[in-house]
Amino acid sequence: MADTPETTTSIADFEKSLAELEGLVRDLEQGELSLEQSLGAFERGVKLTRECQQALRQAEQRVQQLVERDDGTLETRPFHPPEDGEEQG
């Protein structure tokens, strides 16, 4: 199944938000920000965390739709990541 432009954008937005969140955490852990800067970084981090959680919930719903059978039960299979050089099918 090919990714739609919307899916690709969502993934890119998630990855961008996650990278920004990681940067904020690093800045806060270094302890070199002023109190005002720390509060701003914390507020931004909370917003990014909520955005990432929402994106993950949406991805989970999408996966569930993909594996749900016609009778409403879920088809479950263990996930095995492809080995090097092996394509996902």
C-alpha cells in the first residue's frame, strides 16, 4: 500500500515535532536557559508532546483499520521487521 501525500505529510510533521521536542529536552537538561526561556520551552514541549500523541493515536487507528476483519475481530500477526536487504511485503 503506497503512502498518500497526507500520510507522508503526517509522518514528516511527526518526525519534525519529535526532533524539536528532543532539542527542547536537551536545552532544558543543560540548565543554561533563563527561567522565562525554560517556561517557554516547557510550554512548547507540552504542545509538541500532545501533537505527537495525537499523531500516534491516528497511526494506531489506521493500523487497526488495516487489520480489522469483516466480522469486526482483529487479525493479529506478530511483527517481524525485515532483515537487511529484505523487502517488506
